Amino acid sequence: PEGKLLVQSVDYFRSFIDDAYVFGQIAANHALGDLFAMGAEPQSVLAIATVPYGRERIVEETLFDVMMGALAVTNATGAVLAGGHSSEGAELAFGLTVNGLISTDHLLRKGGLRAGDVLILTKPIGTGTLFAADMRRRAKGRWIDGAIQSMLHSNAAAAACLQAHRVSACTDVTGFGLLGHLIEMTRTAGVDAQIAIDDVPILEGAQETVAAGILSSLQPQNLRLRRGVRDIERVSRHPRYPLLFDPQTAGGLLAGVPSSEAEACLSALRSAGYSRTAVIGRVNERGDAPEPIVL
């Protein structure tokens, strides 16, 4: 439509839980997070499913369950399932191509951060290490339940709250981890950022699993981004430091908000159900140091 932009994103990954319905919900939230981070309204989705080999009835039931889980999420946004593609493979995998519309004057980009903004994170981090521990049978049930509940929490209401409080830039925190996505934002905007590592919310159990040396298989790739951090020798000894590189599934939104709006924005987010939302740092003018992040 006139005055609107079409935005599109795609996500697809293998299942890490046994419940196909819940996995479908999580995968849909993960895919839609890109649209919400841009301030877009979802319009349509295409599904991509790989279902494990098996008897026809079991294959059909698995596909039905994962699709119904995804539809429970997408239908709530008003988006239409327009089609998709399925195949058989060694393990369950699922994803969505998501399409949305946004007014040209309301599009949020990663590079809009301004010096003086505060950085708000809407959900705790730690899904990567927790599910790595779960695969090794070293995670407590309540830890995994808490992580699943966090992943099932849509970013839609959070995006609306941020928009109402003059958000300057936004991204969803997913595979590159909190630090990777923040570095991307700062470099695009030409600013530095300071993070209070103790203020970063983390999921229950994530500190314990990281301390035990249990990390996601994607963690080593993300660790290459540590070159964006100043005084690395000092901060790398902090017990929460590895969690900054932990890849997230259906993570929260990371946004820059004017400092004058911070308290009202936090209050609105908590009222909308994001009880662990927090101010985790602030945006500074670009300095002379090559590394944009101070911890």
C-alpha cells in the first residue's frame, strides 16, 4: 500500500525439545521477532518443515502438531498462513518466512542508536547454555521450563511499548548473542556502548551451566566478537561474561530509548508481562578506541 514498506525475514532450525507443538510455537516467535524489531505488522507467513522419517500416521501427526503450534502464534498476530513446503529427514526442523508491512516513517533500524540513549533488554538471556545442558542431562527441569516460558513470550507487546516511548533503534537478540547484536548496532550507528554486566537479566540456571563449562555449539563462533570489547583481560574473568555470547532462541528485544523515557518504558514493559526487562547500559559518543563496547 502507498506509504508502506514490505519487510521480510526467514528462520529455520532443528528442534531441541520433544514437544512438536511447543517447538512450533517457539519457532514462530523466533521468526516473527525480526518483524517486531522493525516495528512491522505481520501479514503472511510461509512454513518450512522437515519431519522425521517414520510411519505415515506418525509423520502426519508430527507435522500437524508443529503446524498447529506455529498457527497458535501467527494467528494471534493476524498473519495468514499462505502455504509452505514439507519434506522428510533425520530430525524435526521447522521455520517460517514472515512478511509484514510498516509505515515508512515508523521503520525501526539497527543503526538508529543515539548518544545518551539507555539500552533496554526485554527478556533474560541464557537459552543456549541451558539447552546444551539439557542435551547432556545436566539441566534441572525448572530451568528448562523457565527457558521455554520465556521463548513462548511474544515480542509483539514489547515492540508496541518501545514504539510508544520513542525508541531510536531495535533488534531481536538471537543467534549472535547479546554482544554480537549490540556490536552490530553500535557500528552501524557510529557510537559506543557501555554495558553493566551485573544488570543483564539471565535465566535461572544459566549461571550454573556456564560455570560448569557447558556452552552452546554456536558459542565459539560468537566468541570471535570479543575483539569488539575493551579491556578484555579484566572483564573476561567476570562469571557472567560467557553469557554475553550465548546464542538465543526466541530472545527478547534490545533497544535504545531516550533516557527521559526509560522509567516509563520499563514500567510499561513490566505491566505488559515482561517482568525481567531491564536497563542494561547506555549509548555514548564514538570514542578513539577501536572497540565500541565497554563492560
